[in-house]
Amino acid sequence: INALAKYTLQLSDKQLMRVPEERELFTKNREELDRNLGDQWDASLYAEYQFLSLFNINSAYHYAVKGTDRYRSNLGFNTNRLERNSKTMKQTADLGFGFSTLPWVKQNAFSIPMDIGLTASWPITGQNIARAQTVNLEYKLYF
């Protein structure tokens, strides 16, 4: 069982952006805005069970929160629409299966050190996120 906690501090910068008015879909209003993206907190719990020395089953829980993005216009444009819905929260659960040739390589029974993993991820809950189920195939070749 592993646990992870991470904090990401996002420093402010400048970004050239279009700034629509409240009821405007498209706009010609462009400005290099002062931008401060919201900082992010992440936490995860991960468990893995190995069997037959080559295979593993794993599961994980992820929690992430990102603060509200802030924009400032020097030309007086209203940046509320850019900031709205920029605060996010997401909780996901993962279930995976893996295979590794590393034990064989250590025994000189196989010459290619690699890992292969297939993981499915399901959103549990969230705010201002895409609630999409995903499947990830990961291949690692060591050399």
C-alpha cells in the first residue's frame, strides 16, 4: 500500500487571450492578461498484489482539487467569464492488471526487461470536470 500527497503551486504569468463580454459568444477583445492559475492539491492511495511473481492486480483512489483561476485586465475588460467554473474537484477509482518480465530477466530466463499494465479509471464524483471513464495501456521497456 502506498500513499501520495502533492501540492502544485502555479505561479502567475501573462497570457494573450480573448475576453468576451457577458452575453458575447465571439469577441474581438484581445489582451495580454495577468493570469494566476489556481494551485492544486492531490492525494492518492494505491494498493498492489503480486502473484505468480510476474503478474499483479492493483487499485487506486485519487482525489484532486484545483483553486479558481484569476485574471486581471489592464484595459478594463470584465474577466469574470474566464474565471467562472475554473475551480475543479475530482475523485476517481482505478483498477488494473500488470505483467512484468523483470523476474525472468533476473533469472536469465528472458532478455527483454519490460512491464505492461492495463488500468481502467472511473470518476466517483467531481466538479467542473469531464466525467469520462478511461482505459490506459502502459508499456515500459527498460534498457
